[in-house]
Amino acid sequence: MRTSGRTSKRLTINQKYSLTGWGFLAPAAILICVMNFYPMIQALVLSFQTGIGNNLQFGGLSNYARLLKDPVFRTALVNNFVYLIIQVPIMLILALILASVLNIKDLKGKGIFRTAIFLPCCTSLVSYAIIFKTLFSYDGYVNTVLMNLGLISERVNWLSQEGSAKVIIILALIWRWTGYNMVFYLAGLQNIDDSLYEAAKIDGANAIQSFFKITVPMLKPTILLTTIMSTNGTLQLFDESVNLTGGGPANSTLTMSHYIYKASFEYNPQFGYAAAMSYVIFILVAILAFVQMKVGDKR
């Protein structure tokens, strides 16, 4: 009976601590719900409304039906997936290779290299876009170097050509976000026990075999996390399209988020249509994240 009484007393104390904790968390939780979920619900309601500016009326699924017929939206969607399919794998593979190299214990000056590679993601989105725009402009440094090397006979307007404009955006994204993902891989590598590599070395495994048989499998949760984050970020790409190319030439670099901005503020304000596009992005991100998690779990 005494044991039961003590247990009951402990549970009561634990419940008090729990209530105290929830009391501290409640204001922040309520604020997060209000600031996050209310706009999401409001945007969902807005996506079923049609009209210009504040003159809105219920339109059912007309905005979503319009998306299927909108050639500009299809172009923006394809552009996003081009960036996703090309840029994300290159960036993550490069980040993993750099992290593996900079995790070598005997490497001198690795702290400097880590900092230098990570610094680009500390620059503002607008600033780094302007840097790349200046580099690849008609009178930019890239044209000057290529002409001095004799690789081109006349200056090229890189940002005015569809193919090269896409490549520049991809290069800019890789430059800025590789270091960010590298930090995640470095953290994961430092949690791998060195004895695993020592045992593999005794068994005759070389560095490449150890990388694919030990490093990659042990980093699977981190790789999955960075893949989901990068997918999410690429599908919501905005600043590069706006500041580097303005979505041009001929919408060849326009992204879905940029098109949403144009539909909301640059064209006749169509907030309902813009909200419908934003929910399409939300659904795409959710589906791809779910698929990636399922594939990661199976592996």
C-alpha cells in the first residue's frame, strides 16, 4: 500500500511538472498555430475564389482548372523540375565529397576551407544574385576572361539566351547551397565510429569502397534530410528567377513562385489564382517528400 501511495504521489508530481511545461509552451504554440495555420486556411479558401483585386467571388475549382490550361504555369513547372533534376543531385554529391575530404584528420587548414565553402550561404539572396548577374553580364568578368583566353571571339549575352540563363541559375544555386549541405554531412561523418573504417582497412577495403560501403549507408538519414530540404527549396525557388534573369528570356527561367508573385502584384491582381498555384506547390512538395521518405525507409 505504501508503494502504491508513493507511485501515486510521483505521478502527481510528474503531472504538475508536465502541466507547468505545457503552460510555458502554450503561448508559443498558440502563436505558431495562429501565424501558420490561419494563413494556410485563408489561402485555401482564397484559392476557390475568382476575380481581380478585392472583387472576389466563389468560383469553385475554376482556378485549378485554369492551371491545367495555362501555358505559362506549365513552363514555370517544367523550369522548376529542370532545376530540381539537374541542380539538386550535383549539389548534394559535391557537398558529400567535400565533407568527406574535409573530414580527413590529417588535412591541414581544413577549418579555413570549411569556412570558405560555407560562407556563400551566409550572403543575402539578392547580393549573390547580383554578383552572378554582374559576372555573366555582357561586359562582365566571364566574357573578359574567355576573350583573353581566346575561347570566344566576341562577347556573349549569357543571360539573354535560354540555355545559358538556366545554366547560370543552376551554377548560382550550387555555389550558394553546397556549403550549407556540406555542414550536415560533416556533422554526420563525425558521428561515424572510426573503428568501422579501421576494420574495413584490415579487410582490404580501399578508400572508395569504404566510402560506398560505410560512409554512404551511415549517412542515409542525413542524405534523406538534405534531399527533402533541397527539393522543398527548389520547388519554391524565387530570388534567383527574380534577381538574376527576371524570369526571362521568354519565361525560360520563370519559376512557380515567381509566377505567383507576378499573378499577385505585377499583372492584374489575381489573388485567388495565385493562392491556387501556391497550393499546387504545397501538394507537390508533400508528395515528393513522402515518396523520398518511403524510398529511404525501404533502403
